[in-house]
Amino acid sequence: MVQKIFITTLYCLGVLIFFEATARSVLWSNTGFRLIVINSPASDDTTFRLNYIRGHSVKSQVTDYRIDVYDPIRGWTLRPGLSHFEAFDNETVSSNSRGLRGSSEHAYEKRLGTLRILTFGDSYTFGEGVSDHETFSYYLEKLLPGSEVINFGIHGYGHDQMLLYLREEGIKYHPDIVILGFVALDMKRNMLSFRDYAKPRFVLDGGQLVLTNTPVPRLEETLAREPWRSKFLDVLTMLRDRYRERLEAPELRTEMEKLTIALLDEIANTIRTAGAVPIFVYLPTFNEITQSEMDMSDGERFFFSYCQQRGIQSINLQRFFHEKLERGLHLETTGHWDPLEHRTAAEGIRAYLVKHGIVQ
């Protein structure tokens, strides 16, 4: 009996070693890696992590961008003290001593008589692909005399990281208005614990938000752990997640929406508790820019339905983009916004604030 158990154990161990060696061999080869990780569309933690490790095994920066620096709470953030750093095809990025976009310093205490607006969001709010003076935050400040608009946008962020940034730093600035730039793609990021790099993730436990994967591991820790991770388990996990994406799409979307709603609720409550007004802005991307106002995307339907139910002031910028199209101007629909789209967004936000008496 003991001999049978011993032989069976050895056999199972041998099978596991075989599958582990096979998985490592396949993922190590360029062809196998492209087939399994790169060419198979997926948005799961394991795929993002393996793709990251492949490209960063000999690099020192935490993400693909040298403008980023590791952050134990949010995973990554803008590196402080950048001065006209060339980051996006001849476009430059500057940051102040606290890692906020632009060269201006902002004290926590605002100047008397100044309208202080904070903008939170992902790469569209941050201004990926444009220079400091071409973001919608910069344009908005110029369109509102007597205002101070501070850009808290960070590329690749989900609403979970925006919430943590708001709690950690945003409320210290005593804002009058906090604008959240909503992009539908950010909802998927809320479900991840690894994307551009390892990141925090909230989970719902009994309807309450519980923070996990924090503190975020340092780059050295992430790289050091990788050789000890089972690649066979990684392959099984990717297959499971892709199976779920294809066959359980409605259930996954419901889970994603519930988590996003909880995060947006907490963002709005945090803003109100700080004595500021929350204003959520839907930032149209890709074909959303040119589609009919009556033909809403899934992201737009979710966003405006949520804001209406919660009584949160929301801005639809589509009309302002359409006005530009009617004038024959070209708008970017294949990637990040150009300066024209940022200027248009700022004009739309200003128009809303004035129309609703939020600013004079």
C-alpha cells in the first residue's frame, strides 16, 4: 500500500514537472509567447504581468514610460521634478515637486478668492500625447479667469487608483470643484491587480469596498518573484479567464459595473466630505467622438444612468465635438486626443459650469 502511494506520488509529481517544463518552454520561445500572450486578446492580470515581465526584465523603470516612478499605494505615479521632458514624439512633460502635471507649484492652502478645481482621470485627463500647455486642464484654467486647475490625471489609472489618489493627496488641496474624467475603458482596470504595473485592487465584501494587493510590491520584488511562479498555473489561469470572458460576459460585466458603482460612490462621497462639488465628465474616445448623440455606447449608457440615479452633475461633451466636426475640423478617433480635442473638452466643461451657475 505504501509502495503504491509512493509510486503514484512520484508519477503525479513527474506529470506536474513535465507540464511546468512545457509551459516554461512555450512561454520562453518568441513564437509561443506571441501565440499565448500577445496575439490572444485578453485583459486579465496574468496576461498583463507576463507581457510586462517580458519587456522589463532588464529595465529599471516601473512602466514603459520614463516619466513614471513607483508608488507603494497606487503602483506608479508621475515622477516629480520633470522639466520639459520629451515623452511623446516631441511633446514635453513637466511636473512639480509633488508629481503633478505642469511646472506650477500648488500649496495645499489655496489663495483667497481663487476658484480651485482638481481634475482626476487616466491618460486622457493626464494628456498623453500632448504637452503641458495642451491638456484640457490647462485650457480650462485659461478659460476661467481667477481659477486654479490642478491636473491629477495619471496614465493607465483605474477608478480605484483615482480614489486612492484623491484620498491621499487631492483633499489636502481644499478644492471647490473636483472633476472626474470618465473613460469607459477604466472600468475594466478596476477588476485588475496588474496592468501597466502591479496595482491595488478593491473587492466587494458584503457590499463594502475592501482594498487588496497593497502595499504594491516594488519592481525588484516583482522581478525576483517571477522565476518562482508556476508558468503552468499561469497558462491555466489565462485559459480560465479567457473562458470566462467568452462564456460569462454578462456576469462579468455585472460584477464590473457593481465594483465601478461602489468606487464612483466613494469618490463622490469623498469629494463632498471635503466640501467640494463633484462633477463627472464623460470623455468620448475613438468612434464615440463621431457617433450620433442618440446612439450611445455601453459606457455612455452606464455613465449617464449612474449619474442621473445618484444625482451627480455630469457633462456630455459630444455636442461640442460634433460642432467641430460640422465646421470641417479633423478630430482624432484612433488614439489619444490631440490639442484640439483637449481644447474642445475644456470649452464644454466651461460652458456647463457657467450655464449651471457653478462659476460666474
